Amino acid sequence: MAANEFSRLPGFRDFPPEEFALRNHLFEAWRRVSVRYGFQQYDGPPLEALELYVEKSGSEIVDQLYNFTDKGDREVAMRPEMTPSLARILGERSRAMPKPIRWFAIPQLFRYERQQRGRLREHFQWNVDIVGEGGVAADAEVLAVALDGLREVGLGPNDVRARVSDRRLLAALMRSAGVADDRLLAAFSVVDKIEREERDRSRDRLVAEAGLTAEAAESILGLFDDPGLDAVRARFGDREEVAEALERFDDYLATLQALGFGDFVDFDLTIVRGLAYYTGIVFEVFDARGELRAVCGGGRYDRLLELVGGEPLPAVGFGMGDVVLTELLKDLDRLPETGRSVDWFVVVIGDLRDRALDVARRLRERGDSVAYALRSQAVRKQFKAAESEGARRVIVLAPDEVARGEAVVRDMATGDERPIRLDTLEFVGGS
């Protein structure tokens, strides 16, 4: 059978050791930051009931899923995102839990989508959520975690920017410009694409889909000509609903500043995100050059738990995918070295294999990594194998030294050699 009949499926990845090391580099950074902020890790099944995603996103999502009827005649799907699973899990147990709930996960997710740079048909994602707290301190905390996670892998405010907005503020501004409540989502849909469409196209859509006059549509588009907070305050700050939203947003920005992340943040009214999902402050994090898809996105979603049968709890969270982040780190040359490495390589001269195995065992028991030749080899070949393994030190067991209860250790970086006692595995004369 030809080997190419078993090629990797489009949009999926293999993880040989060097790629797996990069994946672990991200995972370990994400875990460190999550724990630093007091979050606990959870997980759920990669297969869920199809209805869980339809309930959250509508029937149109089915075309983007890996879904099928299982052997129990159930309609199921490989999970495309984690938040519905979180809502289902908490729906079963949140009433008995102290609030707020601070959970994180690193699931593998699946979507049947067209491949492009930064988007595959599977990826891993860092999900962080605070459930049971409705104040802006929770919104700020979640974005701080995301930005700290990016800082943990070497990215600063010159590399990534968090673009933040508030759907409640945008709704208040839309109402002030004449958009009816039942047309807000339609208007949001236009705003969501305002950077990618011509102004005339956006104006026409506001007229056709949001029911506005051409004059009112032009007034709304004017919001984005100078979308800074000062301009919003100057034009609409005297409206009670707008003033209330601005005060809340000012608290949010002040909290981020106090947490040390103010330099990462830009106010941007065009950030809307999921049209039927988010209910308050929303954000997306992009590379500063604007060359990639969003590295991260999230916001407040106060109704999802109730949708899947849980108690009505406020919630805020984000998802950060590994694919775009890895692309960005690669572009900026911030990926770590992932070559093979071990702490020790044991070289054997003569008939000392049992002693070598004993040394390897004791080094491993104290937590060091150790390799050695699995068959008898010339010393030259053993040293070559030590180089291939990336050994930091080589311990050479030779008959004369072993007879004295010692061995010779070579530092592979400097070439320096020192004797070591075999009974204690400590250097002669101390470290």
C-alpha cells in the first residue's frame, strides 16, 4: 500500500518532539499565569451533543462542525469551542459552588473551515473564565490574565495591542443616533465589518438592515471617524445611558492601568465580537503590525449559563489559540530553542556496563535526565551520541578511575573535565 494513502488530514498537525516542545512552551506559560491569578484547571469531553452548539450559536454553525450521528443514534459534534461545555458543566453544579468561580482550560478544538494562515481545522486554546461576578473588576482581571500570558512568552505592548469596547456603550450610542432596540444586532453586524467594507457599503447596510435613513446611517458612521473616548464623551456624554456606560468603562481602564497593563490597551468601538453571545465589555488582541488574525478574544457573556439550563450567573472570559500565537512568535523570532537535551550522558570504557546502569539509575532518581548507548560502542561513537542527544555533561566510566571510586565528568560546552565520586555522585573537592 502506498505511503501517501495515509497522509495527514488537511488542516491537522503532527507534533514530533520539536513541535511538541513548542506546544508545551505555550501550555506551561498559560498554566503558570493561570495559577498565579488563582484559577483552577478543568476539562471536558471532546465530543458533545450537537444541540449544545446550536443553542449557543444557531443552526448555521452546523456547517462549520465535525458532526455525525453516533451508534446510539445521538447527534454529536467534536467541540469547536469550550465555553458551551463550561456552561454545561457549571449548569450541573454551580449552585453549590462559592463565587466567583475562576476556571481555565487548554482544550483541543475542531472546526471544519477553510484553511488559511493562523487558522487550521484543529487547534489548542487557552480558555480563562470568571463566573459569578458582574463588576468590571472581573472584566479587567480576565484581560490582565490574557496580557500577562502574552508577556510570559516574551511579548510586550509594542508587539501586541488589546482593542477594547463595550457593547452596552455601543448600544447606548446607537440608540442616541436613532437605532431601534430590535435593530441593534443588525447595526452591530455592520459595525463588526466596518473596517473591511467600503463606507458606502456600510451606509447602505445600515439603511437596509438596521432600518435607518441615509442621514442617520451617516451619523452612526461618523462615530468611527474619531472613535476615541474623549470624542464619544464630547458628543454623547450628556446622555444618561451613555454617561453610565462611560463611567463603567473608565473604571475598567483604571483597573487595567493599576494592574500594569494600561500600555497594552486601545479603545476601539469597532470591536463587537459574537453578535448574539456577548453582553458587555469585549476585547480582541492583535499583533501590533496588524498582519495576523486576532491572537485572542473575549468579553462578558451574562446569559449563556441560563441558556443551557443553569442558574443566571454573570460571566466573562477569553480564548487564545496556539496557531496564531505561534505564527506571531515565529515572525518576531521569539520561539524558544527546542533541540534535544539531557543533563548527562554516560560513556562506558571496558566491561563496566552494570556500573554505568547504576550511575544512570541514581542520577535519574535525583531528578536528572540521563542517556547512554544501548549497545556496546567505541568511545568516539559514544561521545558523538552524547553530542546528538544535546548532553550538557558526559560522565566517563573507565577502569582505572572506577577502581578508585571515581569517574571523569566533561562539561560539553567548555570541555572542562573534573573527577566525581561514584558513591555520592558529588564532585571531588565540592562544586
